[in-house]
Amino acid sequence: MHELSVAMSIADLALDEARKAEAKQIKELEVEIGEWAGVDSEGLLFSLDAVLKSNPVLRHTKVTLRKHSPLMHCGSCHSDFRPKAPYIRQCERCGAENVELLHGRELSLKSLTIDD
Ligand SMILES: [Zn+2]
């Protein structure tokens, strides 16, 4: 039930924002999710739907998932590449270990649209 707890924390964040803005409803939520975030996007959508429906501020909120494929950047040869597995720690082009994951592990509330 990992997706459910993620959905609940996203809803909490959205409610905080709504409170700050004194909004009565939130029109849209945009959630970023990486392929390697460890969360199933279908499951998350399903859980979000259930969580949002139970709250008057979020009842009519439309959810958009922005999915991110894994992308790595090499600090040595400055190339970007798609790593084949999460445990890859080497540049595919030059073999350097000076690599970082740019995308793939996102899991956050990117933006929300308030209806006031
Ligand atoms: Zn490289």
C-alpha cells in the first residue's frame, strides 16, 4: 500500500497550499513521477482518485501525471544517456564513474491550479 501513503502525502501538500491561498477548490494537480521512483503510476493514480474524492477541497481535482524516463548525465564527457538499469554507475560513452541521475526518481507535487 505504498502508493496510498504517497497519495495521502500529496493530498496533504495540496491541502496546505489550498489553505495558504484560501482556496475553496483545487482544479488540477500535476505530479511528477520517475520510472524508478519505486511507485507504480497506475496504482498511484488509483489511490489519488480515492484520496481526493474523500475531501471537499479536492473532490473535483484533475490529476496529471508527468512521467519521467531515466536519464543520466556524465560529468566527464558531458553526455546524457538513458541508463539501462538503476544500478548503472558508469558513463556509457567514456566509462567514467562521474555520473548522476538527472531524471527517473522524481516523486513530487509539481504544481497545482487553484480555483477561487
Ligand atoms: Zn562520459
